[in-house]
Amino acid sequence: MNDIIEKLNQYGIQPTPQRIAVADFVLKTDTHPTADEVWAIVRQRCPTLSRATVYNTLNLFAEKGLLKLPPIKEGVAVFDPHVAPHHHFIDEETGTVYDVPWEAVSVAGEKTLDGYEVREYQVVLRGRRRK
Amino acid sequence: MNDIIEKLNQYGIQPTPQRIAVADFVLKTDTHPTADEVWAIVRQRCPTLSRATVYNTLNLFAEKGLLKLPPIKEGVAVFDPHVAPHHHFIDEETGTVYDVPWEAVSVAGEKTLDGYEVREYQVVLRGRRRK
DNA sequence: GTTCGTGCAAACGGTTTGCAACAAT
DNA sequence: ATTGTTGCAAACCGTTTGCACGAAC
């Protein structure tokens, strides 16, 4: 418990009971919870916890680098007319998604992943468009 | 125009005026439009087109394989307590997201991408969890 | 007493759904 | 007549915001 408080301090986050409770769950889980899942679970221990606080807390954590939002599932649906496999580059300034040709990047090792039967994959790159 | 109709038929989609108009735009663009962007643009040529029809049409297209929803940006935000770089595997049956160790998959060529300054990347894999 | 965090409820934006009108077979 | 498609509006769900209360320094 103290390690949690210390970690919050370490990241410049004032440790409040609610934040500690959220961190205690979210930093120890192996799943990738949604905000509402976090709320449902942490509320059991901290019944006064409101949804807004969970959202605020998670956003704060992400901002401070305690958490990440993986580049999957994060906004609205976009549609891709190119059905053939290719990779994606996301411009971090504008959010624009660019197609990267399949041959431009090569991936190895995906066939031998233990426990996973990979049907398709792609590389998602993030950075800046070079002018 | 006829090639569009033919393509719709080919994918088992009944070609209606609205669907043709949507397909005509969405299959020819290089961008990754959101449903609302599609609506805004196609409505200029087909002013009666409703939002609902655009959503229905795009979902139908995706279902039939005419379009893809890239594994980026597609639902609610999920939070990842593992800040260190790693890859993600998405179980297509359950939607569960698993972490894949960074070393399990190797990527080459991402440094020499012309026009892109890559800051981070990850491989997103999809398939079935092997029991 | 000012600052910061919380809780509530309302607002918001993207997406879906229910339903009545309509077209095509 | 049945089936499938459209348009509208309302519902929906996840998320954000405004605001008043409360705690801490």
C-alpha cells in the first residue's frame, strides 16, 4: 500500500484515497480495463467513488505516465478501403492515419508465439510526419 | 460507376443509390474517414442521405469485407498499466487484449521509413487464443 | 481562505435502434 | 404480400464538464 503512495508521489500525483484505490487495482491487474470496468471494481472497496473521479484519475495517470492508452481502441471508428494487409502510421500532431506498405516493415517471430494463433497482424507506428 | 455496382454485387451487397454513392467515395479515397466524414462528403452529392444510412452502409461494407476497421481507434479507451513497450494480441472471439513481450516479435525497417519520424511502434496481432 | 479533489448531474458526441414510409421483387 | 432499404428521431453508451461541497495546507 505504501509502495502505491510512493509511486504516486514519484509521478507527481497527490495521493488521495480514491487515487490510491484506483492505482491499487489498475497497476496490479494484467487485464486492459476500460474506465467503467475500473469503476465497477474499485467501487466495491470504495463505494463513494464516482465515475467522474475514475475518469479524471485515469486521465491524470495517463498524462503523468503512470499508465498508457495503447494505440488500439481509442477513439471513433475509422474505415479503411484497403483490404490488403498494410501497416499504419499515426501522426501524433494531427491524428492523421497513413498507410504504410506491407513491405516497408518486416516482422519476425509472430508465427511462433506460444499460445496464440495469429490470423493477422499489423504494425502501428506513431511519430511525426517528416516534411 | 458500373465497376462500383459490379463490386457491390460481387460482395453480395445490393446496390442502392445510397450505397453506390458511399462506395464511390470510400473506395476511392486514400484517407481513413470516420463515418461522419463520409456522411458530410457524400451528402453533397446525395443530399437526402441520412446519417443512419451511412452507418448502416459502412457496417454492412465492413461485414462483407469491402472495408476494414483497422485495429486502431475502434471502441472505448483501455488503459494499460505496463508502460514499457510491448505488443498486443487481441482475441477475436472475446475481444480480450493480451500483452505480448517485446522480444517475442521483432520488427525491422521501421527506422528507414521515408517521410516518417517514428517515435514508437508496436505490433497488433489478432487471432485466437490457443488452448 | 485559497487551492485542490470529489461527487453529482447534466451535457456531449459518436453510434445504434425503433419505426413508419417506401421500393423492388 | 413479402422482403429489404431508407430517413427521421429518439435512445444509448462512454466520456467530459460545470458546479457546489469538502478537505488540506
